[in-house]
Amino acid sequence: MSLSGINISGEIIAKFEEDRMKSEGARLVLRIENDEMVIDGEGKDLLDMVSNLPDAEPRYVIYDIPIQNRANLTDLKTVFILWMPMESPVRMRMMYSSTKAQITNNIRGITASIQAEEKDELALDKIQAKVVKTQGINNY
């Protein structure tokens, strides 16, 4: 159980695992509503998902991002993003921060975790660079 008492449901984990098997991978946005974690949206394009994030409320984003590996092949790497705009109410920021471990501990295969306060931090190339750095891939 998280410090906030909010847990990730089996349905969200199952949805992630189901989507992960698709060629484009899993791409979910989660929010906390009435003390429950719920799916807030899905998407294929990171730019569209980021542009739809609220300006004053936190969200969680789980996104399988394409990364070119050392063999010059494309792998999908699962990235966890905690969207935490500075305009968010302090209580919401605390709730999301204390609940994020529920996702990172229950979603298998997360290779990088990113916390962002500005949407420009979530550009595809910036996220790819962070994943490459954590994975030790030198030829990106």
C-alpha cells in the first residue's frame, strides 16, 4: 500500500500488459480520482499525449518509447513520467508523489523514471536521451 493509501488496480496493470504486446507498445495516462487511480487517456503519439496534460494537475504517464540500440535495431523501453506542474495544488503534488511507487513497483520493465514540471521537458528527443543515459547506450 502506498503512503497515500491509493493503489494501482489489477485492471490498470492488465491494460498495460495487454497494450505492451502491441507493436507500438503501451501508452497510458493515469490520474487519481476519488482516492482511486484511473486511466485518464491513451495515445499513440507522445506529442499529443503531452499537449493534453493539464497545466495545473499532476498525472502519471507510462510510455513505451522507441530507442535505437547498439545493434542499430529499435527497442521499446518503458518510461514512467510523473507530470508535476508547479501550478498544481500542494496537496495534489504530495498525493501523487506518495503514490508513484505503486506504479514503479507494480509495472514491470520500467527502464527510466522522469519527473517533469514543464511540457518542454517531455520532448521525445529529451526523453530518449535520458533513457539512453540510464541504459548506457553510447551510439544514440
